[in-house]
Amino acid sequence: MTVILLLFENVNMKKLMNILLIISLVCSLPSCKPDDCPEPIENQSPVVWKKLISSSPESSLNSTPLLYKDLIVLGKKETSGYVIRAYNAYAGDTIWETMAPVSGGFNATDWDESMIYDNKIVFSESYWFFALDAVTGKILWHKINDNFFGGSCVIDKYLYKMGTDHRNWSSLYRFEINSGAKEKLFTINRSEYGSNYSPNLMMPVKWVHPNGDEILVLQNRTYGWYTDMEHKMDILAWNLTADSMLWYRDRLDGFSSMSRPAIDGDKVYFYGDRHAYCINPLNGETIWKYFIGDGPEDDFNTANILIIDDKLIVKPDNDHMHAVNKETGEMIWRNNETASMPDLLTVHQDTIWFGSGGVLAIDANTGKTLIDQYEASNGSWIFPIAHHPTNGHIYTSDGDYLYCLNPKYMR
């Protein structure tokens, strides 16, 4: 105190008392540990980085962004042809670039036309399809077949494709993903199954029979070109091991989704016309079905089937989303205010993500909307969401830019 008084001997008493009061207050403030102190203010923009991928209609993104380790891989049409690029997930730098062995009209927009298996990436669009190495971008093999249509899927080490003439027959093929070696599995024609309707096989899921046989369960989305000109949904199980039909169920429903079924244990799930179905893969019988509604958009066309823990996520073509108990078919929750026509539903840490005029996130346990159509631009925002497994960032596109976004700052 003596030192302080000497320092301020030329200051009047009123000012001195004010200074002493301030010193006393500062000294009395509690100290804090580093973990207890407020965090510094951060940049709260959700955009970690963005990369221009399209500057004109002739140069447009038309594939799902795929995440392989720390690479984001996507394909786009350019005036020079179809280009596939891999970007660093942390900074957006281009790692490799490959010109695809396809024509300028190649378009792998749908979510079931590009996929990753191990370190292989497959791009598929009807009759053009090829595989490349995810690390180097090297093309491993490519195929072309004028009779191939529809989507594709990878099961184990095989790429599955469907061939058809749109009228009289439909065949399921598979290609060894490392070499492209082709194998025809079976053909369905107009007269053999399905009441003389034109067959159109969809992509399968695999189930293992109690006797050990490998079974493919799938949909035959048929149409009455030669009968009543209406759709119907047949389902079937093909025994890969015995090379024979295990069962064929005619007319599970009328018009159906094009979504690949989902499988969980001894149950397979299909989307029909305004119903979600739980099917016994042993015999094709219905275990339960869940009714969506009878409104003009209470049906299924685009959303895939998603299973999360004990829930089957049911997403029709309107703003609704349902969570159904996968064992009983009873509704767990329903959210009527999401968005319509999602392309691909993905899940990450109990959150359902999709793009539909923006980025949306739904709590899988409660159905609560966590992120409501966040947009970083005025673009289309219709592309699916890819999730980095460790840094928490998501990757998607508005059609012009590829975005790395931090969900922490999205609303």
C-alpha cells in the first residue's frame, strides 16, 4: 500500500480511491482453468471449402459425390467428355483426374449408378458402365451393351446389372468387380412368370437360406403392354447356389417404387404402392405391411429404403417421413414437414440426411427436424450427402459447386 501511495502522491484523493477500487476488483476476480474459460469466437460459416465444378450447362455435375477415405470422387460432363475427379476431403485440392471411356451422353445422376466397393469405384448408366481404382483413378475395365438398362448394385465382389428388351424378357447379370468378367444368372420372359406381363427386374439383396444356399431377393416391376396396360409389382427369390427359382410371388402390389429392397436378418423390406412391406425371404409371404395414405403423393418412387437400429425409415414422395418398428410394422414417429422427392437417404450418427432443395437432417430417434433446408447458394441442392467418418464434415453439391460443410453451424 505504501508503494501505491508513493506512486500516486501527486494524484488527488478522489482519483486515487477510484484507482484503488479498480485494482481491488481485478485482483478479486476468480481465475479459470483453460478448459473452463470461454472458447474464442470462431468463424460460424458452415462452408469449410467449396470447389467450382460447373460453369455452364455443358459442364455439369451428374453423379453422386462418393467418399473414399480422404477423397471425394465425382463425375461430370464436360465438352471434352465425361471426367471423373478426386478431391482432397480436407482442402478440396484435386488429387487425380480421369477421362471415362464413354460417350458424351453418359449420365450417372441417380444414386444407384455410382458406388464404392473396397477400393473400386463403379460408374454405371444403362448400357455404359466401368470400374476404376479409387486411389489412382486408373480405369480397370469398361463394358457397353445396348440391352442394359436401369440401376445397378454391388453385392460382395460383383456388380449386378439388368438386361432387357422392354417387352419380352428381362435378365439379371453380374460382373466380377476386379476384372469385369460377365455371368448371366437367369431370364424371365412374358409367359413363364407374371401373367403374361412384360418383365423388368430390379436390383437384388442377398439372403442366406438356413441350409446355407445364397438367395437373391428382388422385385420384378412388370407392365401390361400386351394385357391391361397397367403396372404390377411381383417379387421373387433366386437361389444362386442351386441356380433355380426359390419362389415367385405374383402381384404383391400394383405400381411400385424402383428402390432396391433392404434386408435385415430374416426379413426383407419393399416399397409398394402406398405401402411398405416386410417379407419373409424363405417363402415370400407378407409378415406385415404399413399403409402410408391415399393422397396424390402418398406413394414411393425415389427414396431408398433405410434401416436404423429397430426402425424402418419410410419416405414417400411428399413432405412426410415415417419411422416404423421393423419387427411389428407399428409407427414409432412421423414428421409431416420434411421435404418431398429426396434422391438418397443416408444416415450418420443417428441422423438421417438428404438433399431436396437444400440440406435436411432428421433425428432418427425422435423424428425432429435438426437442419431445415440449409442452402449456401441458390443452386439446386438435390444431390445426396456424404459423411466423413472422423472429422464430422459433410459433402454435397448445389450443381455448380462441390461443398464441404460443417453441420455444427447449419440450421
